[in-house]
Amino acid sequence: MKFKTSAIALGLAVALAACSKKEETVAPEAAAPIEQAAPQAVAYVTHQDGPVTVYSLADYSKVGEINVGEGGRGVGLTDDGKLLVVAVKETKDLAIVDTATGQVVRRVPVGINPEFVRVLGNMAFVAYEPASKGGPPPKPGSEEAKAIEKEREEGDELPAQVAIIDLVKGEKIKEITAGFETEGIEFSADGKHIIVTNEADENVSVHSIETGEKIKQIDTESYGIRPRGVKRSPDGEQFVVTLEYGNKMLILDKDYNVINEAATGEVPYGVTYTRDGSEIVVALARGKAIQVFDAKTLELKREMPVGERCWHFSFTPDDKQLIVACGRSNNILVLDYATGNVIKDIPEGNMPWGVMVSPKSVGSLDIPG
């Protein structure tokens, strides 16, 4: 099976044709240069408390750093590998990086607490939270969580927004209103719909990219709470959604109906299908493992031990190795995907958050185009 990217790109182009300019561009801002010319194949790792680090995939040596500011989390890459984009919490913007020089060439204002990023064609989709109070969300069911929920119901707080940024113009051209604490973004195979997980609202919502209208809502609380990761299958026929505090994953069909579910380990987040669609890979934040499931039967095939709070990962371009960012144990693990053996354990402070490989590969944050 192959990813249906041509259809997505066409659909996206049609959907965004009517968008108008809403933001002033921001002058380019200098950043720390990469120490040497980046090798052909590299891994970019974002950190909540530090710069983006760059590693050669040839030997996993560190080849540079890119200073985007504090709170770099969500990360994306254009299909040609020329632009890296990073959502930066401190500056409330999207840093656009020229990968050839390692320089931040533009900063586009987004909004409070920008976190998850997806790149599609020349557009970046960035989830941010106007009502964010800072810090991690309270434990589900706690008094603090109940108080926040009541406040949102009675007040006029804005839910999360998905900013759409034209990477050629360097402008925010449109926004789509999602739910509270939007944590994951995916697209339909035809490029007409954006699918988002709304952690605090306990649902997955589907919106028209062209109009922003919500066309479907999938309530997930009866299956488990805190929907987080979402990814489309390579053939475009299904979606997988992880339920963080439900310790479960759901399978949706192409019409966004729940058709199956399976138990996972403790606190699943990052998720993807393998390139051929035969397996589903899930990162367990608290279970300290990467789980591999048969995509058809949802049978657990194997587990690979990892560190603490390993949210996101990416395959290498040959699909033989898995690069995992572990935020609480402050390391990056390189695993042999077939055996689970640790090939490299790289100490990396500043709370690693996300991994993006160039050339773009399959992972919890993106799929190749």
C-alpha cells in the first residue's frame, strides 16, 4: 500500500484557494548555525527546554543545533526537506528553518501554547490553545479537572484553534476551531477533511478544511478518556486513535465510524501505521515501551522497552530502525525495529519531545509525501 498524498495535496490546494491574508509577516530572525553542513539523512529532535538538535543517521553523531527558543515541541518538515517548522511555546509562534543553513528564516505568530504541527504541501497546520493556563492538564476526574470543566462550560473560553500557515508566504491565512486541548492532527485521504483529537472534550472531531465547519464528532469517553494520537492508514481506509487514560486504541473507518478497539499498555500517545500498513506502532508514555500490533487483528505482536515519557518516534527512511524521544529520562533511543535491541542510547537533556527524520519518514508526527 502507498500513502495517498497526491489526492491530499490536490484537495488541500482547492480547500485553501479562497483563504485571505490575516497576519503580518515577521522579519527573519537569526538562529544558531549548524556546526557543519547537514548530511543527507538526519534526525531533528525538539526539546521543551532547549534547542533542536540534529543527528546524522549514518552514525547518530550530533552534527548541530538550531536555536528556535524555549518550548519547541511540535515539528514538521516539507516533502523536499528544505524547510523545518517548529511550534515554540515561549514566543507563541511557528519558527520556519532553512535546513541548508540551520537558520530561522521567519517566525509566524500563532497564538497561546502552540503544540502539535502537521505539514501538508506548502501548508503547516498548528494547534494552539487560547484558553491555556499553562502546565500539564490536571489528572482526569480530579477536583481541579472538574473545576476547569465547569469553568469552560459556564464561561466563554475559546477552544483550541488550528492555524493554517502558508509556508511560501510566511503568513497565517486561516484558522479552524477545534475542541479543548487539541493534541493530534490528521487528514483524510482526499485532503478535504482535517481530523483532530480533543483531549479535554473527550472526542475526535472532523472538519472541512475549506470552510472550517465541523462535519462529525466522535465521542470517545465510553471507550476511554483523553484521546491524543491519530493517524491514517497508508491506504486511506482507516484511522487509529490512542486514548491516553483509557489505555486503548480505536479504529475508525474512512467515514469516521468506530469499527474496532484494542487494549494497549499504560498511557498510549504517539502512534502510526508502518509504511506497508501491516502493523500499528504505539508509544506508551507511562508503560515505558513501544508496542507493535497486527493492523488487521489488533493482536499485540511484541514490545520494545524504552525510557520515561517517550511520546514520539520516527522510523529511519529504510524502516529498519526506530528513533524515540524520551522526555523524562532525557535520552534518545535508536532501536532495531525487528528485534527491539537498542542500537544507540543518546543522553539528551532538556526534555526531548518530538522526532522528525529527513528524508521524511513514517512516524508519530508525520508520514512521507
